[in-house]
Amino acid sequence: MNFPLITDPSFYLVAIPAVLLLGISKSGFGAGFGSLAVPLMALAVTVPQAAAILMPVLLLMDLLGMAAFRKNFDRRLLMFLVPCSLVGLVVGALLFKWLDSRVVAGMVGVFTLVFLAQRLLFPPRPDSAPPPRWVGALLTVTSGFTSFVAHAGGPPLNAYVIPMRLSPAVFTGTLAYLFFFVNLAKWVPYAWLGLLDLRNMATSLALLPFAPFGVWLGVYIAKRIEPRLFYRLIYVGMFLTGCKLVWDAVAIT
């Protein structure tokens, strides 16, 4: 029996780089670039279909990321982030059918660029405190929401976690565990919305072999990179992500 996977070569020209970027981002190196995966794949398929195709890929990447950073995560921070993210996920699931994906992309993109502008124009002092808890809750709920809609939970979450100045390994490990729980929780509502059909799942299986390579490459670099350079590269990834998402929102199709 032949699986009815997508066979259009132009789809794989954008899907394979998207998976590699997602894998590198999942490892912590270039965090922020992963939010480009769905917009990049949306050049060939719809946003909901791109999000559905990436579900098994994300699960594999999350497992690989947790295995690589199993001893490097902030348990207390994780206990705070997971419930807030799940609240945002529930909101995203309930509103999914009524949301315009371009509007959501624009919101995430503008938020990302505003955060970067604030960090660059008004850099925090070395002894400055991280954002208050209520701001973290709001940003993490937003992250769960945007993660459900377009697998773009990184930018809002980075706005809260980056000022904590965690080590690259702890930063990466904490987010790896967080998004494992978040992405695992997406399966039921995605099935309820009818997105996990045979064609999408078969296409995802065809992309799975590229996932470990992206994660391995990112892990290799993340464990050897200077923290200051690590966060500068995150800023570059967030800037490109923000620009791409805003462009997706305003471009005339």
C-alpha cells in the first residue's frame, strides 16, 4: 500500500530546510529560528497543514533534546512554565477555527521585534532583575497560544527567559522539557480539529530522517559556544523570525 504523502518536489525544497532549522533551534543553538519553520513551509502548503505535518517531527526532536540535556534544566522554572503554557494551548485550540493565521503571524512578529528593540535600545544592567512573575505568566500563556497556532512559541517565551541569563545548557534543557509537554498536549486537539490525517502523517514520516541531524548539529555547537555569542545568535534568529512573520501578515497574496 502506498502512503498518500505529498510528492511535489517544491514542497520538500522548503520543508527540509524548515525541519533542519527547527532541529537546530530545538537544540538551543539559534533558538528563534525554529519559529520560521511553519512560515517557510507555508510557501508550499497552508499554515494548518504545515503545523500538522510537523507534529511527529517535533515529538522526535523534543525527545532527542531532552536526552541531550537531561541533566541541564531548571526544575523550579519548569514547574511554573508548563501550566501557563497549557493554558495558552487550550485558548489556541478553542479559537483555532476562527483565527486568521496571518493575523497571528503578525502579532507574534511585531511582539518579537518590539522585544528586540527594547533589549538593544535599553540594554539591561548586569545586576538587573528578570521580569516579574505576572509578566512571565502572561508571556508564557502567549507562548502556548502561538505554539498551538503556528509552532511559534519561542519568541514570547524568550522575552521572559532570556533576561534570567541562564547558561546555554540550562536554557536549552529547560525549553526542551517545556516544549515536550506542550507539543505532546497538542495531539488531542489537533486530532479533534481533523488535522492529523493520513497524508499529513505520511509526509511527516518522510521528513523525520532530517530531524536528528538538525538536533545533533545544534547540540554540538550549543555545548561549545560562549554564552554571549549564544544569546547574540538568538537575537539574530528572533529578528529574522519577526521580519518574516510581519511580512507574512502584510504581504498581498
